[in-house]
Amino acid sequence: MARPRIFGVPFADIHPLYVAKVERKGRDPQDVDRVVSWLTGYDDDGLRSAIADRVDLETFFARAPRMNPDATLITGLICGHRVEEIEDPVMQRIRWMDKLVDEVARGKRMTSVLRGGDPVTAPPARAGR
């Protein structure tokens, strides 16, 4: 099976789309970085570096400092697929990130988006915009 094209898309191209989506819905754009940091373990410098280096999504997740073990609690539909049933680990991680950003855009409470995690202790990362 061929490698999905999305794997080669730079995180730097996806990040501003997430921020714009959240801002269009009147939500805090910093929450995008909070949920991405929660999911991947990247801190502020790590996110900025991934953006500046134009790291593709496959590499972004391969280099993630620490995937959150609670990510398996992310369930539901994204792009018509149940995220909990996606077999390819890279694709599942991409869809988890999509799902978290969608929840932020919809105005879901941050404690719920972070699967019960404390939004105060979640990394307050800010990537360059």
C-alpha cells in the first residue's frame, strides 16, 4: 500500500489551518498548541522548531517526545472514520490531533478535550505564528 500523501505534509502547513479554524469559531488560538502539546509532549521550543524546520507529519509524530497515554481515550468520527479503529499508527495520531482541534473549535471544555487532564498543568505552549 502506498504511503498516504498527508504523511509528507509539513506540520508548518497544518498548524496555521488549525489556528484559523479555532479563531473562526471565536476560540483561543493558544488552545491549539495546548492540545498538540498534550498529545505529543512537545514543548514551546519543540513546536516552534518543528514549524521552522518544516518537519513532515510522519516525522513530527516519530520525534514526539512523549505521546500521551490517554490519547487512546480519543474516540469518535473524523473525516468519516472512527479514530479508535484506524489501524495505521501515524494516521491515527494525525486524526487524534484533528479530533482534538475540532473539539477546541466546537467550544468543548478544555478538561474534557484533554480527557480529564488539568488544563492549568497542561503545557502552555505557543508556537510562532
